[in-house]
Amino acid sequence: MQRRAPEIEIVADETALAGRLASFVAATATAALAAHGRCDLALAGGSTPKAAYGLLAAPPYASRIDWNRVRFFFSDERCVAPVDDESNYKSAKTTLLDPLNISEDAVFRMRGEIRPAEAAREYAAILRRELEGDADGTPVFDLVMLGMGPDGHTASLFPGSDPFADDLLLVRAPYVEKLATYRITLTPRVLNAARHVVVATAGPSKADALAAVLDGPRNPSLYPIAVLEPHDGDVTWLVDAVAVAKRAPR
Ligand code: 6PG
């Protein structure tokens, strides 16, 4: 199967990125609802998607999409309580889920407040129970939203740990040396089983990693986001002008 090259869309700045990310998520969700009656969405953590979440929770998207048929999962989570300001769940709840009055039944959070390994096992079981599987039995998301750190990490797949380790796992709980903490994260196996993956990244701090990932040799150990190679799905990069400033001239 010839893998599709990633789509790369360049927008002017972070404000434009938020608008484009919101329209991308809305269009992908609408297509999933039309195709099979529901949309299983893995939300990204970090700060970049917050503005897009706010746009999705406001007119016109709030009324344009049948949010009752969208289910919300997470690409990764910090090992904190759900009320902690560091929690990706809390961030999504505040900016998107509560404003849209999303039922708790449609939200599947990673429990950052319990033992990391147990939280990973629990979430893998949730994915197996709730999502349809592909030919390998890997749960399939309609859309996985991701960001990228300045070091090329994505979700909670950080440099320094083999991103393909435990490749049969669906969810992992790595200890992240540079943060001196555990995290809970979807694995490359799940990311690459998704129908669509969107990576939204902006700002000058991401420029070196972005140039290395998009133009350099594939090196997932150094830049874990390089694991992205969906088997049948596609990857769309939404990036702002300063984040692509260091790419080689095309
Ligand atoms: C997290 C995210 C992480 C994030 C990147 C980019 O839990 O922090 O999953 O992978 O997407 O670190 O973060 P920003 O969007 O804040 O730059």
C-alpha cells in the first residue's frame, strides 16, 4: 500500500491556525457522521488546540454539528487529577465539553489520578470495548488530534524512549525523564490506525523540529512525531508561517 504523503497547510499565524483547526475538525466530524453515524475523536492536549476548542463550542460549529453523536477520547494525559490545571481532560472540559453540554457518557478520559500502568491498561480496555477494530484488531479513531513539542514529541511520546517499544500495546505509561513524571499516551499502533490524523503546531519554537521531521531523514527516536504513518488514513499538518520558517526551500 503506497502511503500517502502528508498534507501540509500553512496559515498566517496562531489565530488563523485555530480557525483552520476548528474547520478541519468540523469537516472531518461531519464526514464521519455522514459515513457511519458517529465520530470517535481523540483530543490533543497542550495549549495549541485550546483556541480551536473554543471556536468549535461557539456558533456556527456548536449548532452545525450533531455533537450528540460525537464521542471524545484523549491522545494523552498527564498523571494528575482531572481537576488539576495540568489535566488535558480539564482543559477540554472547560473549553469544549462543558460549553457544548457533552454528556459524560460520551467522554472517555484517561484516569491520570491512578497508577500510570493501571491507567494505561484501563484505557486500552476502553478503546477495545468502545471502538471498532481494524484488520489487526487495533481500535480505529475517525480523527486523532495531535500537537508537537519543540523536541518533536507528540502525545506523550518523547525523545529518548523507543516510541515503538511495546508496539502491541494500545496505550502506554512512559516515565518522561525530562519532565520527571509519568504520562499516559496512545501508542503509534493506535495513531497509525486512525482514519485521519491532524497535527496543529505553531510558533518559532517548533521550527527546528518541524524542518527536521518534514524534510530530514525519518528518525522517530529523535523526533517521535515521525512515527506518524497511518496505514490507510491520512495525516494533515496545520502549521503557521513561523513554524515552517526553517524548512528547506521547496
Ligand atoms: C500534552 C500534549 C503534547 C502537546 C505538545 C505541544 O499533553 O502536552 O499532548 O504532546 O501537544 O507538547 O504543546 P503546545 O500545543 O502547548 O505547544
